[in-house]
Amino acid sequence: MSRVQGPVLSQSLTVFLHCASGVRYCSVKSRKRGLFMTIDFKGAHYPKDVILHAVFFYVRYAVSYRDLEEILAERGVNIDHATLNRWVVKYSPLIAAKAQAKKRPTAVSWRMDETYIKVKGKWMYYYRAIDKFGKTLDFMLCEHRDEAAATAFFTRAIGNNGFPDRVVIDKSGANLAGLENMNCLLILNGWFWLIEVLQVKYLNNIIEQDHRFIKKLTRQMKGFKSFCSASATLDGIEVAHMIRKQQFDTSGQCPFKQFAALAG
């Protein structure tokens, strides 16, 4: 039996999102609009290419905003670090939504785990999922690590990628409960197969290794000042990581051109 695709159960997924209403996360609906969305650069005081180069350089390489300000100044582009931050926060989520819509199909065997990101001096939880080949599926920054957060994350990931055949997780009871909620959703919608859940640590080594690219960049950023800034920046970092993994049909182009192509 083929897996259930996201749109088939969109109404039920929306119900789960409302059940997890205490969790802060980006809208699944915004991801659905990504394929048809046009990113508007009108009104910007700098050319589109300058903006995209600045955003890409920040989310791809381990530099601070002040370092990037200096790098651009050496190339004759004078932009203060606050403006660079506004560009990243504004454009990274939009480009990430396009990336979700345009990425190549992924496998039905998933690996899911969470890592830690410091925001305003407080550790928050960053949920991530990849397939068995290491291709990025989805990601979500959250203030809490509980059943509601796990349910919201799996709802989001399934809404963007369809239902998996199996998911490998750690020993977290919250993650297990989130997947059990997804299986309840399948049964309630008349589907008599379930997502296979595996709690095998060594099978999750691939995603723990995958966290390293994200942590390498965020470590240089030395924490975030707001939840929205952190979430937006992580969106951009994940897109750069997806480009490294050749998850787009434009993989024959250089990384920046692939990033710019997503912006339209």
C-alpha cells in the first residue's frame, strides 16, 4: 500500500495543529504556498543580488554579522550589521518555504531527533528529521520538549513530505507519543496500517552527525536575541545544508546560484 500524501489528510492534520496550539512553530500552510510564492524585493535599498549574497554568505559560513559587514565593506558594499540581520530574518523563511516545495522526493524511512539552540540565554529545542539517505525532511524550533511539540513537528513534517513507512527516534517518550498520535490519525481516517516506530540508538547516528553542520554555524553566532530571529536564521542554514546535499534539480549550478534560484 502506498503511503498517504500530505493533502489527503490536511483537515485532520489541521486538527492536530490546533491540539498543539501551545507550541510555537512556523505555519505549515506557509510551506504549502511556497511553490507558488513570489519573493518580493521591491522597496529594498540594495539590489536583489547584493541582498541574496549577504543572506547566503551568513547562513552558509561561520561568520558573525559584524564580520560580514566588514567583508562586504572590503568589496565596496557598505551595509550595517543591523540591516544584514533584518535581511536574514525577512528572506530566509521565504526561501526555506520555496526550498520545501522544490526539493526532490525523499525516502519513506525517516530519522528524527532534536538538538539544543540557545535563544536569549535559554536553551530551546530544535526538532529535525532526515531520511535514511541523510536528505533533509523538515525542522522546527520549539520552546518545549514534550508531546505537544513532538506532535506539532510530526504534523508539519508529514504535511510537507507525506506519511513515512517507519521513523527511527531516540528513547524520548514525548517523541513516541507524537508518533502514536500520527498512528491514531491514520486509524481514525480509515487506514489500517501504522507508521513503524523504531527506538534504536545506532540507527539515529546519521542524524546526530547531521546536526554538526547546523551546530557549527550557530556556535559562531553565539546565541540568538529572539525566537523569531533564531527560527528564521535556522531556516536559511537548513536551505544551505540542503543545497550541499544536492536536494534540488539545480544541483549542477554553484551553491549561490541554487540559493538565488529558490528566491526566484
